[in-house]
Amino acid sequence: MSALYPIAELVGRILLSIMFVLAGLNKLGNMEGTAGYMSSAGVPGELVIPVIITELGFGLLLLVGFMTRLMAFLLGGFTVFAALLFHLDFGDQMQTILFMKNLAIAGGLGIIFANGAGPLSIDGLRRR
């Protein structure tokens, strides 16, 4: 069973990082709309660039497994923060679901933070 660990770590890391990379690309392609959405939630629209850097940049680093623990920690915090800013309306079932989804993602990132990227990563190659 332990022979599957490296593959499971890689697949889990890919699945978590894809969400951030695609979200960052989407925001990059629609910066004005994203800034407007952020402003409507009380978050300064000027933060759209740091958000894109966080999602796209940190997501890509997580994907390849470079500085993995740090990226997992930062993305986990970012995800919880986003849940608190954008999905705290528990009277709206969809927002409750999105809030819980963000917590689950942060939980997965917490596991990556605790365990690292595994051998199928840049971090793993650097350890050898």
C-alpha cells in the first residue's frame, strides 16, 4: 500500500492546485469584473493583482511541488480568509456550501503542509 503514497500525494496536490491555477487564470482574464465583485463584498478591488498572484503563482508552485509546505500554508490561510469574506451568509444555502468547501480545501492543504509534497515533486527531487 505504501507504494501508492507518492502517486496519491501527487494526485492530491494536482487536484488541489488546479482549482487555484484556473481561478487565477479566470481572474486574470476578467480583472475588471473580479475587482467589481470584490468591491461588492467590501474588499478593495485594487487587491485583484495580489489575489491573482496568490492563486496563479502559489497554485503553480504547489502543482510542481516547490516550497510546497509554505505554499500549502499560505493557500490554506488565503482560502479560510476568502471563506470568511465571501461565503459567511449561512442564511443562503449556496454560500454555506461554498464556505464548507473552502474549509475542506484548507483541510487538504493542511495535510500537505503537515506531510510535504512527497517524492514526486521538485521538493522531493531536491531532498535526494
